[in-house]
Amino acid sequence: MHVMVTGAGGFIGRRVVQKMRKAGWRVTGVARQPCAEAGRIADLLQPIENLPTPDTVIHLAGGYAGASAREMAETDLAIARNLLAWGKGQGVRGWILASAAEVYGPIQGAATEEVLPKPVIPYGHAKLGVERLFVDMAKDVPDSRVAILRIGEVYGSDGRLLDELAARLKSGFCPWPGSGRVPLSFVHVDDVASAFLCAAEHLPEGVSIYNVGDDEPTTWRSFVQHLAERLDARPPVFLPLPLAYAYMIGDRLRSRIAGLPPVLTSPILRLLTTPKVLSNERAKRALEFTPRFPNFRKGLEATLNGLSHHA
């Protein structure tokens, strides 16, 4: 079987390409810049041409979770429309979409796939918009198969989350909005890649949705404090929300003066203060997905042991 992976040069995309190839799939990786995992270079924001027609597309290309509504509309939604227009013309029937836990919004308890999405940040709104584009396409294309993976907070080596957190913790001052006691589901990047392989191997007819997270939800506070201990760094400073908003405004002014991106933006603040616990039972049952790292401590241990610049 032939699978095409968009965003093949990204944090998750590289692992998905490697995992699929190791499992014996014929893989065409698509990225904007040359890399070992990309067999084709293409800007998906432009009309798509000259790409081979696969049996299944794994769609990972998209924007950053802290981006604004305008940025998300100009990346995720625009890319999805171009990709689906191309796929319908080529007769592609199999699709696996990377979505996110942020589509659920401020859920209480563990979200199952039946929970009504109520996103509160631009990233969640954009991901839900992309999901709807794929669902609408499936209605128009006979015999289509669409799997949507709603993914928890992803961490691992070379990822933005650990790189930025490690740098701020090692600097000696890492401010954190609120108490940090916000529950959420983490998932190691290698387990995310395994989930995509499982979805490709068990892709059912019609549209199906699966949550992808590890087995033991935790809080931001536990995650960041454990990371600080492992790095032998000072723990984060938890700021009451009114003080966090004041810090955000001051940071925005400093960033404009220095010509640098701000550390804390409104979408990021909302991202870090919104609960997102996922039930992964459907993925485990229907896709035979089993996280190699059932909790973040096991995943961090394996990750940090292999990172000389974090050790």
C-alpha cells in the first residue's frame, strides 16, 4: 500500500514517515523544505500538482498551536482545501487527519469522542474547521475512509514543547500562568506515530474519530516540575492569573521593542489554562493502539536520556 504524508519534515511527520516505512509501507513524504523524510517538495498553500496518487493520505501539515485566528485560517484551512481539491480529482479514498484535543474546549473529566466540541482558542477552531472539511468531502466521495485523530499534548526529542521549556527552566526564570493544576493528557511523539500506523492498518469505512493520549492524565504543574527536577533547574514560578495577564502585556511591549516574538500570547495563555483530558479507549479497542509510554514520566525519562543538550 502507498501512503502520502504531508508535513513530513515536521516534529510528528518525521516519525510517522519512519514508522510507516519500517512497517513496510511505500511512503511519499511531502514537505516544504528538503529533508530525509521528504520524497517530494511542495508548498501546499499553492494549488497542488505533480504529486503521485496514494491509496491513503496522512495529513499533518499545519500551523502552530499558539498562532492567531488569521494565521490558522491562512495555513491549516487553506492547506486542507487545496489538499482535498487535489485528492478528489485524483480519486483518493483513504484519509487520516491530525486534529487536536483543543477542539473539545474546557471539558470536564475525560473527553470521549462523543463530546460536543466547543473550542476556545484559534487552534481548536481551525482544527475543527478542517475536520468539517474532511467530513463534507466524505459525503461527496463514495467509498471514502476518513479517520480523525484528536491528539493530546505531544512531547519528545526535538519538539518545540521540550526545547522551549528546557531553555526557560535553565535560564532560571520560567513564569507559568495560574496554578498549573490544569488536567490534561500528554502523549509521546513516538506513540503518536504508532497511532497513525494503527489507523492506516485499520482504516474503517466512512468517518471515524479517535482520541490519542497516554493512559495516565496529569497536570501541567506535575509535568513542568518533574522536567525541572530532571534538568536540575529551578522550578517554574506560578503566577496568579491577574499577574499573568499583566506579565503578558509587558512581554508584548518588550517583544515589539526588541522585534522578537512574545513568550506569552492570549492563545497560549488560554491553551495552558484549559483542561484537555482524553479517553483513549476507542483507539485502543478499534485501532489496537497501545502507548509504549503509558505516562509522561516514562516518556520523559526515555527522551531526556537521549538528549545530550538537555542532560
